[in-house]
Amino acid sequence: MSTDPNISPRTGMDIDSFREDIRQHLHYTLAKDKFSSTEWDHYRSVVLAVMDRLHDRWINTQQNYYQHKSKRVYYLSMEYLIGRLMDNMLINLGLQDAAADAIEDLGLDYDKVREAEVDAGLGNGGLGRLAACFLDSMATLGVPGLGYGIRYDYGIFDQAIKDGWQVEKPDLWLQYGYPWSVVRPKKKYPVEFYGETTTHKDENGRTHFSWINTDTVTALAYDTPIPGFRNDVVNNLRLWKATSDKGFDLKSFNQGDYINAVRNNLLEENISRVLYPNDKVFKGQELRLKQEYFLVSASLQDAMNRFKKQFDDLRKIPQQMAVQCNDTHPNLAIPELMRVLMDQEGMKWEPAWDIVTQTVNYTNHTLMPEALEKWPLSLMSELLPRHTQIIREIDRRFLNTLEISGGEGSKQDRMRIISDEKDAMIRMGNLGIIGSQKVNGVSELHSRLMKETIFRDFSDIYDNKFTNVTNGVTPRRWLRQCNRPLADLITDRIGEEWITDLDQLNQVEQFAEDESFQELFSEIKLQNKKALAGYIKKTMDITVDPDAIFDIHIKRIHEYKRQLLALMHAITLYNRLKENPEADIEPRVLLFAGKAAPGYKMAQLYIKLINNVANTINNDPEVGSTLRVLFLQNYSVSLAEKMIPAADLSEQISTAGMEASGTGNMKFALNGALTIGTLDGANIEIREQVGKDNIFIFGHTVNEIQQLRDSGYDPQRFYKSDEELKKVIDQIHGGYFSPDQPDLFHPITNALLNQGDYFMILADYRQYIQKQREVEYNYRSSFDWNRKAIINIANMGYFSSDRAIKNYCKRIWDVEI
């Protein structure tokens, strides 16, 4: 133990204090010893020791915000893909090396302790991972931010592959508890549903509304600390769990009817039971709408409660609160804040509306009309009758302003919140624009297209509302944590300031042609590839060659992300090798990972096709080790942390104009992978930063795609004029990869040949094949390849989430750092 009497073993940052704290927690908190303890117990003991060191900082940070009357940023998101937290917490505390030594001193394996942690089941993919990066950056920059979300009992699902098909299993991430969270039993709020509204007039003739006869669900708070990097700031992620406010129905129980005794409790608690999978096609389901309002209501009650502890004047809300809606899901914050201000605080419409439209902001994440939320007016009216009244009034007043400005009828129909049709829908994107202060896209291209396409009408009258904040990733997790050897090499050459100022990486460019630096970089990349190869051998019993090109496509399985195009390239290489086993083809390992939404049949079929093609190629002796195709099951943040540092080639090949930004592209480049991609999302800005000679760009641009569509795009023309393409399609269609069921993949080939090839796979195929050939030639010159990879790393400064949060603070939140 530390000999300093002023240092408690619960707060000391030295090895001895940390080791003693772990030992005490194992014995006194968990009641375990070396004979009875498991790896989970060891992990929990480490977590408890880390939490001891976070608590003082956590409390002090919140007190500091209160004392300085800091403006708070409330980040509302249905998803937070935070991954494992142990490494992240230790790194940000500056404690990782001391903790590793303390753990080893106790006879434990640091890696085994770390691997005992499960990924939190709180998100689907990019949107949730972005939210997690933003929380890390807010804490690191000292922004008084608080993340609000839902504590789902079950995550999206655990994915297994059986006979090539995806099989979904429950994601039981909470089955042993979650030691990073602290339950707040006294921090709970009622959330109302259903019921009806009544009105009465006061003595001044003013109408007041009451929402009565409601069903009530209680939102219970669970808090997870979010530490900044070595700055003693600890922000908060508050997740709400749905609980019943009804007591146990003793009468039913005494009559032997146990089910009815708990039935209502179970129905109410279902609200936070499971995370909805995202397949980029909006599907209106009542439970999802309940979840969205549950998040918004509890969070705004909590925020208003915090505000009213310090301020009496509601007009100060915009000066003290910035509410950020991460996509359309939390846009009910607009009518909810109006309801609170008018019905509970007694404000009139106009001042309440001024407050709302200066406080709430909306981030758009999609250009696909089919993905924008549209709730049936009938469902909203039943579930949230008072909010429906408010939305109707917002819509009415908005239409009046359009009439005053002389807008034509069709434009009004497109812009109004409630669609003017028999089965009327509430358009949550339109509500978000009309009721918010700022609307931002997440890359330069996306923000421009958002104004030119789906929200073109709004940009004409609200141009000052629209802005751009290109996404970013936190360098703490996506370089310092997941690729420690590369992080140490960079620190050795330029110092460690890059960890909080990623622009410092530009100093690395001076080493792009330095042979000793290249040699070290190349060795690190090889070791990362060997580690991934070892994981593949252990989990799949398949051997891959670490010297081959590691070509990686990891994303949600979706047609617009075009896993199919990458797979068609592998089939093309396979066909060339079959025709000539001595063909001049660079050995390649093509790796896929990602989950398909359970109801997304085409995405499910993609997974089956990938696995069938992999089975054919990997078991063909004529191909040997030259080509391998693999689908790694159950993609997660933790798996990404293994795959990204090992990648040589990053696949970012979405149809131009369909990927809002992407952040995987940034993570790969930051770790020294070269990008093959279309001019889509943030790929465009990556090309601007790294230079066009250090990225492999192919495919039709947004404008060229539109021209193809306008001229009557005929995929058959590409199919018939390209022999290699025709052979690939014919093999898939004819059952070459599914001999037991030759028509299995007909839905895929029909979509390409007979249903318009909406995602332009055939149109981009030849350019993609040619660009992949260029990749091979480049890879053969290790000096040139490493030079390009190092230049990529050196120019990733712009893609830090720290920069993104600074932009939010300046352009949207009006928060000083």
C-alpha cells in the first residue's frame, strides 16, 4: 500500500493503492477469495476500484457546473453504442499502465479481465457510436453535457451464423448486472400515455388544457460516468428504465390469478425492454413511439427540474439549455416542451414557442425519404392526445406563415407537418425543422444534398437554420485504445498532444518516406493482422495469411452499403483464378461483418450469399491461399477494435448520395488503412484531407447517378456488355453457389436485372474492378503503400469528434469552451 497517510487506497493513482483497492473490493464488496472468485468477479473488482476514482471527480464536476451556472447541453439519443468501458475509463484517468501492473501483481491477466466485460446493448451502429464519441469529446473539452437515453434490457440481438444464415439470439448484456452504472432510486419521473384532454377558462377568458385519465409509467434513472481525458471532468450518461407505478394487485393474487397480478406492471416495463433494430426503412410501431416519448418526457422533466433549482425566469431557458435531438427520434421534444411551458408553467403560446425554437436542435442522419419517421395521426392522437393538439396548432400556424409569404399549394402540402390525406401522417422531420433553432447534416455533401433534396422547400425559407457539422471519432478509443502500438509510435515521434489535439498528427507526415518509421509502422500493422488472424483461427478454425491484403467491409448489412459489390469482386477474382491458377492476383482476405435487421429479407439473403460464396472459394484447392472470404459473426464495437487496426483496405462503397457521412471510414484511415470508396458522405472530405493520390475513388457521382436515372437507366445494358459481370450474375442466379437450391438467390439477381438496380451496382461494377486492380499494384510496393497509409494517418486531424463538438458549441449550442 501507499505510505502516504493522505492517500486513500480508494483514490490513490499509484499501483499499490489500486492493487489494494481491487483486493478489498473482491473480499469485502463481493465476498470472494482466490478460491471462489471468477473472471467476472475480478473484472467487477477492477470496475469498482475505477469507480472509486471517478466518484470524487464526478461529484465535483457536477457541483462546478451548478456553481458556475453553466449552460447545459442535453443530448437526446435513442442509441449509445459505448462498447466496453474498462480500457476507456483507465486511459482517460491516466491509469491504464498502473492498473495493468496492479492487476498483474494480483496474479491476474489484464486481457482476460478486460475480455470479461460485455458490450453494452444500447445501439445499432453508426448513430449510436457517434453519440458515444460525442460524449467522450464533450467530457474531454469540458462541455457541460449530459447524454440521455434508454436502458434497454436487451440489445439489438446476438448474431450467430447457422448454415450460412443469420440466427438472432437475445442480447442478454445485463444478465450479470452492469457495474459501470449507478441506479438513482429517488430520481424518477412519471411519463403519461393515452387519456384525453379537457379545457377550462380562467377569469380572464384564457383557455387552459389538462391531460387527464392517463396511464402512467415511471422512468427510473441509471447513471454512467463519462470521464474526459486526464482533465478531472466527469460528465454523465443518464439512461431511463421503465418501471410500473402501480402496486402489486393483491386481490388478483389472493384469488390465484398471478398473471393478472403482474400483467400491467409487465406491459409498462416493456417500454425499455428491447432496442429496435435499424434497417433504414421506417416502420411505425406503437412500442417504438412509446419509447421515443418516454425518453423525451423523462429527459425534459429532469432538465427542467435542474433549471428550476437555479432560475425562476423561464425566459432564461435558451441561455441555460441546449437540447440536441440525435435524428428524428427525439423530435417529440418540441411539442413536449411546449406542453410543459403552457400547461404546467402557464405560459402563452408565443413566448413558449420562442423558447422552444431557441432551445431545441435537430441532427438529420438520412437522405432517404423512406427512412424519415412518419407517424400515423390516428396512433399519435390515441397515445399522446395533448401533443397531437399542439402539433396541429404548430402546423396551422406554420401554414398561415406560408400563406402570408405566398407559397403555392403543392409546396405547402410537402412542407406541412400533418400530411393532407385520408390516412394522415405526422412528419417528424418537418416538425424538427419548423420547431428547432438549427438543423444540421453530418458531412458537407449530406448537408448540401439535404437542402437540395428532401428539405429543399424548407431551405428556401429557413436557410439560416441549416448548417453542417461533419461527424468525427474520438482518438482516445479509435487509436490510443484500439491500436496502442501505433499510438505509442506516434507519441514517441511527436509527443502525446495529438490525443486531445488531433491536428498535431500532421507532424507525422514528415515520416511518410522515413524508412525506419515505415519499418516500425509496417511491423505494427503485421502484428495487428496476426492478432486478427489468430482470432479468426480461434473462432472459425480457418487459417488466413497475414501477408495478404486484409480487405474489410464492416457495416450494417444493407443494399445501399453494397456488400454485394465487394462480394462480386471476390467472385470475379475467383473466376480468374479458376481460368488460370497462375493468374497475377495479389493474395487477399476479404472480411465482412455486420448485422441485418430481422425483418430485412434482402439483407438476410446477402449474409447467406456471402457465406455460400465463402464456402465455395475457401474450399477450392485450385484457389489455395490466394483468396479467402469470411463473414465474422456478431459484429460489435469490440470486434471493430480488432478488425480496424488490422485493415489494409477500407471498403466505403455506398451508392453516392446515400451514406450521410460514415465514421468507419475515419477510423480505418486513422489506423493506417487506405480507402476504396465512392464520392459519398465523408469520403469526399477524406479525399480533400489526404489528397486524391492517397485514396482509391471510383464510381458514378451523385449527379451522374441522377443523369443515369433521368435518361432511363437500363442495368441490362451493363450486364450484357461486360463478360465478367455477366458470368458473376449468372453464377449467382444459376445456383453455382447454391446447388441444392438453385433459385435461392433469385431475389438478388432480379433486383439487379429486372427491378432497376436501384443501388447502381451494375453501373459501378467495372470501375470498382479496375480500381481494385490499382489497389493490387499499389500494395506490391510496400514503400509506396506505407507512404500513402502514413499520409492518411497524418491528415486525419479534421475527423476528430473534438472538432465536431467544437463546431456544435460554436454553430449550434452557443456554449463557450
